[in-house]
Amino acid sequence: MGARKRREPLSRDRALAAAIALVDAEGMAALTMRRLAADLGVEAMSLYHHLPGKEGLLDGLVDAVVAEIVAAAAAAETDAAGGDWRTRLRLRFLAARAVMLRHPWAPALLSSRPTIPAGVYGYYEGILATLIDCGFSYRIAHRALHAFGSLALGFAQEVFQPATGADTDAAAADLAVLAEQLPHLAAMVAAEMHAATDPTLGWCDSQTEFEFTLDLLFDGLEQARSRSATRTAAGTTGHSDL
Amino acid sequence: MGARKRREPLSRDRALAAAIALVDAEGMAALTMRRLAADLGVEAMSLYHHLPGKEGLLDGLVDAVVAEIVAAAAAAETDAAGGDWRTRLRLRFLAARAVMLRHPWAPALLSSRPTIPAGVYGYYEGILATLIDCGFSYRIAHRALHAFGSLALGFAQEVFQPATGADTDAAAADLAVLAEQLPHLAAMVAAEMHAATDPTLGWCDSQTEFEFTLDLLFDGLEQARSRSATRTAAGTTGHSDL
DNA sequence: ATGGTTGCCTTACGACGTAAGGCTGATCTC
DNA sequence: GAGATCAGCCTTACGTCGTAAGGCAACCAT
């Protein structure tokens, strides 16, 4: 007789899970209090018993993504135990990137938030620990964190989206005009386009660009580190324990 | 009697100028069709005779900012005539950054737009021309453009805003907790905080970070250029392609 | 039973962007 | 001049959003 115990009583976690599912499927614009409530079989105002408004909901999404990143990065870190700082950070960032690829809305949401999610402090602490252990000064480590920017969280924050496929023909038609007024750009597109391996990403392979930029920064930081290390006695590079 | 010839008849340019003034003064959130119309002494719907809706208005703002960047960068380029590629790009990017500092809302707007503003093609063409002229391959130049990312347009796209001053005391109170659970982060803050010169930016000096990141990328690109010029198979800084 | 608490709903308000159509005064044609 | 045309601005209204305020029904401990 107690077969139907009303319904699952709607909790913060259930609401957040539904929100993530909704946003993964239909994008940020679809995330509406009314819509989310409808997906949960509930009226909009009921959400306010579990979430402090829309902003609180977005904060919840951010926290969830950050938690996912932290977990992925921690797993990557154990895989990389004993490696040098480059491969350790590299694996960390690539793990974070894998999370971002699962949640394409996350980058824009992350960088639109006015407050820093609590979880990222711990995440940055781990990166910083790696740098300091490997002989970086606080000065350079600090600047490295800024230089990494969004790469540390797994996304490149492209300023402009690549063409979304539908206007590929239009882009091709523009190429003729492009070639006249923008010769270098046209030549570059022509030279690089054949190398496109993943058509979903257009002719720019984001993964390659991501790793290339990472290596550029790593190379530069390595130089900066050895430059500042020569100033002191070069004895304590090994120091592998946390 | 003929003194008042009705009023200035409201044009696209007048609307755009008012919109920029409004957004400069009160931020993006204040930019509303009704509010903008009110600032112009007009009703909301009147704007639709000169602008194709809100999206068109935002496109207009973006175009205006891009035009400002292009102009500033062109002026910088003439100053740098004859310099090497690093200083030429450096001056370009710093000129763009000066524009962004005048319009703090621009970065978020730029990266939220779904289409690429027409003006940036010309802007990238100029950067590309500099790179190609100085011996970069299209391959590396292409990746360089991606690596620069938002830096080329003058902003670092910090993922999270620095503390806005009001919660500085709260941040200080958190430092005790921070020191226990996040020792490296606490130590870095302690080590770096004394160096704060510009209190408006908190203890992170954005200008310094901006230029440091630029130099990191330039250093790395310089290596990549000479590496590809000599065509040697292996470098000491193994640059794995995965 | 009873009174409180929890969980959800109903109604309503003030934003927002914008579709549809009306009024007004300047300019043009005869 | 008189009437027609038309651009420029306004009025009204609709559907969306987030959310404040309060109601009702089922549960719980007493």
C-alpha cells in the first residue's frame, strides 16, 4: 500500500543534477527556473526551498564543475607521480580540459562568475606546490599562475568561436574577397586547412593548439626558473616530497 | 522662434555613442533598450528605427571597440616601424590593452559574441604579416595566434576577478584558515603582497602579469622559429606531439 | 488530537525585448 | 494653397524572465 511514497522529495543535489543535465543537453540559455522546475516535475517556486535563487543555482553548477576538475586532476596527479613539473602540470591541465569538453558551457560560466569558487583555491594550491617543489620562486610561480590563466582550468578561452559548420560555405565564398584584402590570412588558411583532422572543430585543432600554448609557456617558465636559480646555489632541485 | 528645430533626430551613431557612454559609466547590466532610450530622451521602440534590436546594438558596441583597437594598434605600429617582431607585436598588444582599460566591459562582451566582428580580420592580418615577414612559418604563426588568444586584443581574460576591495577584510580573515590548509598559496600571498604598487588592482599588478605572459610566449615562439629554421630533429625541450 | 514543520503550489509584480499599429509634422506634387 | 506621402516617434500589448508573499496539505513529536 505504501507503494507510492509521494515522489522523490526534491533536494539541492537533485536540482543541481537536473540543471547540469539540462545545460549539457540544451545549453545555458535553456536553464530557466521554470524550465528546470518543469524538468523536475515541480513548480518554479519550489526550487527556492532548496536553492538561494538563480545565482545560487549557477554557483552550484560552478562548484560541481570545479569538483569534477579537482577529482580528475587528482587522478592525473597520481599517474604522474615522480614526473617533472612539466608533465605533472601538463597531465593536470589536460585532465581539466577533458572535463571542460564534457561541459562546453563551463568556460563561459566560470569566467562570468563574480566570486571565486571555493574549490579552486585547493586546485591552485596543488599547482603551486608542484612549482615550488621544483625550484620556482614565489614570484615566478605567481606569474606562472596568471600566465596559465584559463589553461590551468582546462580551457583556452578562445575569444571567438570557430565557424559552427552551417556557414562553412559562406566562409568559403568569402575566401576570394579575403585573398585580396587579407593576403596573409588567406595564405595561412590555405596552408593550414588541409591539415584538418577533426572536422567538428573546423580547421583549427583545439587540442593541438592547447598543448602548443602549454609548451610555449612551459618553455618560457623553464628558462625563467633556471635564470633565477643560477642566482642561488643550485643544490635543491630534487626535493620530490610534498 | 525658429530656435528649437525639434531635436537632434536620433541616428545609429548617436544611439551607439550613448550606449558606450552608458556602459562605460554603469556597466553592461545597465544597458537596456528602455534605459538607453531614456538617456536619449526617447521611447524604447524608437531605437528600433535605427538599430536591429538588442543584438544589433551589442554588435555595434563590439564594432566600435574593435575599431578603436585597430586605430590604436595602427598608431603603435608606425611608432615601431623597423623594430623586431617582438617589439612590434608588443606595442600593438599594449595599445589594444589601453583601449580595454578604457572599456572594462569590452572583454566579457567580446568573448560572449557569437560572431566574429568584421574588423578583427584586418587586425589579425596585420599581426600575421609581422610574423610571416619575420620568418615564421604559417604553421607556427597560426599556433601563435591561438596562443596569444585574448592577449592580442589587449586583455588577459582573467578567469576570476580579483577581490573588489569590499571583501578585503574578509580575505584577510581567511588568511589564517588559508595558511593551514593551503600553505603554498598562503606563503605566496605573503611573499607577493608587499610588492603591491597599485592598490586598485589588488596585490596582482595586471600590467606586469600581462607583459610577463607576453614575454613568455615571445620567448617560446622565438625558440620555435629558430628550431624550425634550422630543421633539426630533436631539441632539448622535447615537444611531444602526443 | 494538536500544533509545528516541511514541501510544494498559486498568485502576482516588476523587469526585460519587441511585434503591431497610431499619431505628427515635414516635404513633395499639382 | 490643398492634398498625398513618408520618416520619426509614441502607445499599447504580449510573452518571457526572476522572485516576493502567502496558502494548503501531509508529516512529525508531543
